[in-house]
Amino acid sequence: MTAPHLPKALDGFCAAVGNTPLIRLRRLSEATGCEILGKAEFLNPGGSVKDRAALGIIEDAEAKGLLKPGGVVVEGTAGNTGIGLTQVAKAKGYRCIIVIPDDQSREKIDLLRALGAEVRTVPPAPYKEPGNYNKVAARVAEETPGAFWANQFDNTANADFHYRTTGPEIWEQTDGRVTAFAAAVGTGGTLNGTARYLKEKSPDVFTVCADPMGAAMWSWFTHGHLDIDDGDSIAEGIGQGRVTRNVEGTPVDKAYRVPDRILIETVYHLLNEEGLFLGTSCGINVAGAVRAALEKGKGQAVVTILCDGAQRYQSRLFNDEWLREKDLRPEHWSTARLVDEIAKL
Ligand code: PMP
């Protein structure tokens, strides 16, 4: 028996990045009368959506002659970009130095070390301070011979890769039926590149930023200023306080703020109703997609990003003691209750 629908062998790690499945979230689709579709980015070979940014940035640097054989890739990252960069670097024969805030989850720091990145942990510091992990990474790159600073926040090779891959894949996979797209912002690369592509294909596609508390993107896309960034979130990898170059020019129709209670109930819903074991930003993204579906009414095809798996957050997200401390133990809302609560956002 042959399986003619299966693709032929891919040429190594880099060729296996992207072309991820689109998964219909059945319960939330039924409850909203829409198709709620999750792009399974956790199935990328490095385990997250950031494999795309890593590959896009490294290939762009190679093409521009900024990264030469035997060179060093340096980045400040909360985790997933570092994981993707380290794996792409290994596949292509580069060294990788990763600067990471020391409040990030143990799993991600351990994984980076296991992958062979040179990991430098720094205390968390605001962007404007010289001790900020991103600023430290820039200095390390300057001081290291043959080094290239990936600069995922302001290097638009990041958003451009989503424009060239994530957007077209979603368009193809829905046969052009996609009517809305929702994503949270870390660097802004995913939302910018994908929303830009989809808007070009059809200006009617409703583009949504789903923002965690403590971030300023809701304020930016709603009011055009960064003044409102109150609250806090357990979400990792998202939550931006400034207009990065990858955020600039993102066509966003509507932004929603998603509190952690909704994040948690959504993540547990996805596990218990769909069997999907997904990370914190997926809770924000899927809630954003449901909110977009409710805004536009029945019959929509709403796509969002399932950024990574929950393994990377297991010691927090599925740890009763940690959840209790945060007052975030799941209440296991019914699907109807979850949708009702999201409707209030
Ligand atoms: N979710 C997770 C888990 C991430 O690591 C990131 C990237 N930091 C994002 C979402 C946001 O993606 P982007 O950087 O493209 O905005």
C-alpha cells in the first residue's frame, strides 16, 4: 500500500520547518457556529512557531553576507527563538550564544543547554536598561569575532518569513476561505507577516491582536499609544511593551485583552476536550480567535497559532502548587461557559 498524499523526504531540519497542519478545534467551532482553526506550530522540528523566525533570520543573514561559514549566532531570547536558532545553527554548522532572563521556565533553559547553546542567564531588566537581555546580546555579538546578532524584535526578516510561509500556507489550507486571523505579539513577527499577507489576498480578512495583561499592544492597536500596560500575565514568549520594527505597520482591525483566568481555562479546555497539550500563548491566541468569531458572527473561518506544546511549561501550568500560588487553579469551565466569558472581553 502506498500513501500518495505523504510528502517525499525533506532535506534536513531546515526543510522540515513550516507546512504545519491546520487543526479544527471541534468544541469551540460547534459552540461558535464558526470554524476555529489552530495552525499546529508546535509540530515544527524545534517544537515551536519560532523555528520560522530562526530560519528566516539566519537565511537572510547568510544571503546578506552577515553570517559566514563557522560564524556565531547571538540572540537574547525568552526561549523558543533560542531553541530554534540553536537547532538551525547546528544544522548549518554555526555556534550559538543565547542570553536569557533567569526568570524563564527551567525547562526552556535546560533544553537550550542540552541542545548545545552557550547559555548566559541575566537578571530580568526593563528594555531601557543596559542590563536588559536584548541589550546584553547586542554587546556580546559586538565583542565576539564572526558573530551575528539575530535581533528578532527589530530584524524584519522575522515577519517577512511569516509573510512568505505562514500566510500563504493558511490561505492554501483554507482554500482562501479564511475570514479572520488572531495572534498574540512577542516580537510581532507572526502577526505582522501573516496579517499582511492575508490582507493582501483579501482586505476583508479580520485581523486581531490577542494581548495578555501587562502588555501594551492592545493599547497600541486600539488607541495608538503605549500608555495602558496594567496587570500581569503568566504567559511566556508574548507581552510586548514597545513598537518593535516587526510590530510596525501590522494591519490590525481589533485588539482584545485576555486575562490569565481565560488563558488557563482555555489551555485546560484544549487538553480535556481536544487532547491538545499546549503552551500558555495558545490560551491567549485561541481565546482571541473565539472572540473574533463572536464579533463577526456565525460562518466564519478563524485561524490562530498553536505556538508550542505545554511540555515547556509543565512545572508551572500543570503544577497544582504553582497554580494555587497564582490563584489560577483551573475551574474546568464548560465549553459554553468558556465561550460566554470570552464574549465579555
Ligand atoms: N508564543 C510563544 C510561545 C512564543 O515563544 C512566541 C515568540 N516569542 C510567540 C508566541 C509570539 O510570536 P512572535 O514573536 O512572532 O510575535
